[in-house]
Amino acid sequence: MIESRQLRQALGQFATGVTIVTTRDGEGRPVGVTASSFNAVSLEPPLVLWSIGRNAFSYPAFAEAGHFAVHVLDAGQRGLSDRFAQASTDKFAGLELGSGLGGVPLLPGCLASFECSTAHRYEGGDHLILVGRVLRMDVARSAGQPLLFHRGRYAQLVCPETA
């Protein structure tokens, strides 16, 4: 029998990038959540996936969303990651937002963003797996460092040529 705590500890050995995924709820309010479960699925057609816990505050909005945007965070956006990791309805206060396809909120200053239509939803135990078809994307013009997560905390990328 695999215990949840041990599985989480083992999975924590895999370093991931940190993203914020945004959408709008059924009443048009902006919704967002920090996620490290983002991954590429296919180049042709362009598909990405991420997952959200069924107990997440924003789960209902994403379970019904026709569009969402995934924002790849820069190392300097740790505060933004922390903000969107909280169960709150006021995550967007004071932010200057863009408007993406399907009206999804777009966050400025990210390394990359992917505007997606929801292509598939899959049951994934205590999570819902969302596959999005990338309809539009944006990549930062300046090379930044990604915000990483490893062993339950933020981590920093160290490149051999700069170490």
C-alpha cells in the first residue's frame, strides 16, 4: 500500500516549473490558481495539460470552463505564485490584466502564456485533468529564469555556464 505522504515526498524529487492558470467563472469573475502540473502533450495539434484538485476553491470554474490560460512564471514572480496558491476570491486585486481568448484574464510579465480552449477533461482520482488546445501564445522578449518548485519549496535554476 502506497501512503499519500510518501508518494508526495517521492514526487517532490521531480523539479517542476510554476504556472498560474486563469479562467472566468460562470458569472464572469476572474479565477486563477497556482499549478505545477503543467505539461506539453502534443505539437500537432498543439495540446497542453494541467490538473486541479477536486477540493480546490476554484475547481468548479475550471471544471466548466471553455477556455483557460497558462502563465509560466519568472523567478521574480514568487509573490504572485503565493497569492494564487491561496484559497481566496480577491487574487486579482490591483493587477493590470489583459483579456485573452474567451475573456480569460492574462497576467503581465510572465515568461510565456498559452491561451487554450478546453479540448478534454479526464478523471484523475482526486484531480481533474484538463487538456487544452493552444490557440495563441506569447513568449517573453527577454530571457528570464523560471520559477521552480522542488521538494516542497521554491528552487533556483543554476546553469553550468554561470555557476
